[in-house]
Amino acid sequence: MIVRSRHGARRSFGVVIICLLGLAQPAAALGLAGCLPDQARSVETDLRRAKRLTLDAAVAVGDTPDYVRWFGDYTPKNAEIVRANLKAVVVAIRSGAIRVECQAERAAGCTQREYAWVYPGQPYVLRLCPAFFGLPTLHALSPGAQHSDHGTREGTIVHELSHFTRVAGTEDYCYSRTLCKLMAQRDTRRAIINADSYQYFTEDVTYYARKPLADKPPPAAQGD
Ligand SMILES: [Zn+2]
């Protein structure tokens, strides 16, 4: 099965889920392979930020418009599943066991401008394609910025980590904000195990939810 999204192509076949484009060069940092030095630095920052944002998102799970937008009608049982899955992403990052592999431009899994991909049964190897490094970071966007279907680095990390069977075992039932909003209305059962739904919920209840602050520095200047 080949699924295309507005922000890249992601493929799923059997137990392999390829989601989201390196020049091979060993990185000094533990758990990083094939990454250029600047890529390695940014990935470490992105992971740290993704951890905090996902924890915030877990706390924000409730009977709210954001929840309903991405996961459908609220029920305590479904909310508990969503909260547990978000916490599992946090646990995965906290474990320190994530191994990032920066992939080459034409590497398998990165030939259609994908951003990243994983084997769900191979925790926690996160393959990043060159296009990942062209994504904005959530922190770099202006507070209150218009939602983008192109995603963010932190959101992409949430998406990918959620695929690991050991984490949340999510699937790719839909891609893009438009299609995943529709799916939440029509199929709650799938929405709560759909990777993009977790990405967008996390983006919405954390950074995108913030109002522009007058006379105050943007969140990006406030550290991680
Ligand atoms: Zn995916």
C-alpha cells in the first residue's frame, strides 16, 4: 500500500510502515548514525522538545474541542487509551534508547520525499530522511500561526514513535489534517490508533494553542 500525504509519501506494507528524506557520516553522539554534525545537534533538540510537548499533550487529554477534533466523540475509556499512548511516547524518549539513523537522499524509504520511517517491531530505531531537516520546528513557528498540513519536526517524531508496537502500535489510516479530522468524526476506533491524529493533537494543544504574546519573547526564546 502506498499512501501519499501533502507533506510527503509514507508507505505501509505488512509490518513495515514507512512514513516520512543524508549523507552518511558517523556522528559522535550516542544513538545517532549517518548524521551530519548539525543534523545530530538538531535531532537531539527535537527529541527533547518532543518529549516535553507530548507530556503536555497527555495532560491535556479530556473532553475538549481539540480532543474531539482528532479522536472523535469523547469517552473516558478512549481518552484513557489516548493518554496512555501519549505517555508511552514520552517513556520511549526518556528511555534514552532511541537510535536515530539519518538516511541518504535515495535510500530505500526516502525516495518519495518521505520525512521519516520506522519498522514498528524494531524499537526504537528512527530513520530520518533528508526532508525531515527541511521541516519547521514547532518552536520556530509564530505563536498562533496558521495550522500547517506540512507538519513539524516534533510532531513527526511523535507520529513515528507512536508506530512502535512497544509504544502505541499506531497505524496510518489517514494523513493530513483535513482527512484525519473527517476520520475522527466517522471512525473513532481508528482515530485513537492513527499516528497523524496523535501528531496533530500534540501540535494543537501545545504550541498552536498559545496566543501571541505582546511584549514577550516567543516561546522559542524561552528554552526547552
Ligand atoms: Zn506513519
